[in-house]
Amino acid sequence: MGVEPGRVHFSWISSAESTKFVEVVKQVTEAVRQLGPNENFVKKELKVA
Amino acid sequence: MAQWEPKIVAFLCNWCSYGAADLAGVSRMEYPPNIRVIRIPCTGRMSPKFALAALREGADGVWVSG
Amino acid sequence: MGAYTDKIREIAGRLLKDCQVEMVIGFRKGSMPMMNEPCFVTRADAVDQLVWDGSCGINLANYLTGRTEARIGVVAKGCDSRNIVTHIIENKIKREQLTIIGVPCTGMIDKRRLKNLAPGEVLAVEEDGERVVVRGDGFETVHQRREVLQANCAVCHHRNPVIHDELVGDPVSEQTEVDRYADVRAIEGLSAKEKWDYFEALLAPCLRCYACRNACPLCYCPTCFVDEAMPQWVGKSQNPVDVRTFHFLRAYHCAGRCTDCGSCERACPVGINMRLFTKKLEKDAYEMWGWEAGLSLEQRPPLDTYRPEDPEPFIK
């Protein structure tokens, strides 16, 4: 539909897996950083510079 | 604008990832400060509406974790 | 086609006379050519208004949602019957309430395409087997039926009703050679940016009239998410973002349920092919879970069951 695959992530982490949590936060942040700001689903006139 | 930082909305299950986030905090682990956590009672509470609402409100990414 | 009409009238008359049903839901001629409208017949002497031809594209399952009559007769072509199955699975009607008059279908005529092909205003359309004769003021043209079918009918492979109590004719042969998802694959090949632009252009004429939602048998939520105000998920405007959100989320609500009956596209006053959204999800449901909506009363849909072998490569 035009939303980049890397914008939405799913994961499965147990409450004991804090190391995995930190890993996934890093992965997700990196993936979104690569894609750059989300322009598509934001109304143009509402956007603040 | 200074260096652009992504804003990521994280929907975390109360019993799983939210607990993991809590444990990570208690254990003083470091992780990127880009996520904004929303606690949901269970991943079953997740709805496609939430993901879309986050993107519409200007989030750069959405992360759902059970 | 005429034979179907006679048979539908005969069956409806019999069911009503014997008090086997309280009413029969079928089609009657509309006030314009190619615009047959649903009608509810409650008396045996009124069955002569029922008709069947290539303009019965409205999905009658839409009129069954939450009905409380003890016995209802309903005319159903292939896709209608699949939507009736979906309705039964989703507890919107009980099988015991229904007497399904199945119609083996050879496809519905694309009224928009026929109008575009005609040199003037279309005043009458007659069908004679494979021939479709279009008459207007000072012209008469003949088309081959398969050339003027609705896009979804041209690739349909469930033309015969999957459940029925009566059948108005012999089952027709199914189209097994059709490539159902050529258009979806073409879009899948585009990049995210190209897809975004493609759908931006596709949805540009949308008026947000919600005709697609109202014609869709799946869209029976008491309050649609677009009408919710606390919180308000979608703006009421024609801003492209709001339009996109509406179509996007409506399509997702139909995932694993859509039978590609084409009602949405048919109902659209500006001719948007929003089936491209639902069809992609239909294709995904088929490829991921081998699921086609509305074929069985026993099997639960994939999105409300868990199987250990469900694909999950998207989960980290």
C-alpha cells in the first residue's frame, strides 16, 4: 500500500528477556532511522517545520 | 533542525515486553531513547487502528511487541 | 437468463404459498437499464416482479445481517452464497433461517464499461446467451458477454453457489484457467514510493460517500470506525490522508472475509477500483493459510484461530 515494510515491527519478548528487549529497540530504531521521517500518513498542513 | 531522530511508538504488552522494559531499566541497561512506550493490557488489545493513528499523528515507526 | 427468471419465480411462489418462508429477497428491474434493485417479496402473487439477468451484481447477503424473521428465502449467486456462509460463521444469521435459492452465475455485466462503449445514452440492454445487445437512441450494438463482464467476474472461480437449498439451473463450468491475481502482482512489484503514488492517484476522485462500505456485506459494524468520535480515528474531510486511512482500514477489516464480489467497485459513483486493496489481502490469506472465504461452514477463519504452523517470519 505504500508504507515501507520497515516502519512497522512486531516482536515477541518474554518479561525476563531484557537483553533481547534492548537488542530489538536498537534494531527497530536503526531500521526506522534508515527510512527517514514518515511523510506519508501525516497531513501536510498540520506538519510543523 | 539538529540531527533528526526517529520517533517510534512502541505498543508493549503489560505481561511480556513491558516487563522486559522494566527489567532492562532496573538492570540499568542502555538502549536508544527513540521509543515512546504505550502499555497495553495484552497484545490482543492491539488494533490496526492504533498503528494507523500513530502514523497519522506523526510517528516515524510503530513497534508492537508481545 | 429468461429460464432463470421463470425458475426463480416458480420457486419463490411455491415457498411463499406453502408458508415455508416469510419473504424472498431477490432482484427486480430498476428504473434504469442495468440497475436492478433488491426487492423483498412477501406475497405469492407478487413474485412476478422477480427477475434475473446480468445486472444483479448487488450482493444480497448484505440484506441478511441481523434479520429476525424465522424463515427467509434468498436468491444467491456464487459470491452471494460465499458471503452468506461468512455471515453464518460470524453469527449474523442462522442457517436454519435461510432457504437459499442458488443461481449458477455466468458473471455480471460491467455497466460502466458498457456505457462507455455506447455512442449515446443506453436505454435498454438485452441478453441472449453469449450476446449482449445494447439499444439506445438511434443505435444498437452487440457485444460478446465475456468482453463486458465486471473485472471480478472475469476472474471468478466460484460461480456456482457453495450452499443452496434449491438450484435454478444446472451448475455452470468453473473458470479454472484464469489468472486471478495478475493486477495485484503488478502492484506488488512496485517500490514503496511507487505504490504510494499509485494509490494516491487511484483514490484521488474519492468523495467519501461510503457507497462501497454500504454495499459491502462485510461492513455491518453498528458504528463504523470513520463515524466514531471518541476517539476520532479519521478526519471527515477529503484530505488524501483521511481518504487513504478509510480505504486502508476498511480493506483490513475485510481481510480473510472478502469474496471479491465486486459490490464496492460497482457501487462507487466515481469508478474507483478499491478491490485492489481487498484483493491483495485475499491473495495473502490464500497464500499464507490456504484460505478462501466462505467455502465451508465447519472451518474457522484463519484470523480467529491459531495453528502452530501459521507463518510468523515477520515477528522478531
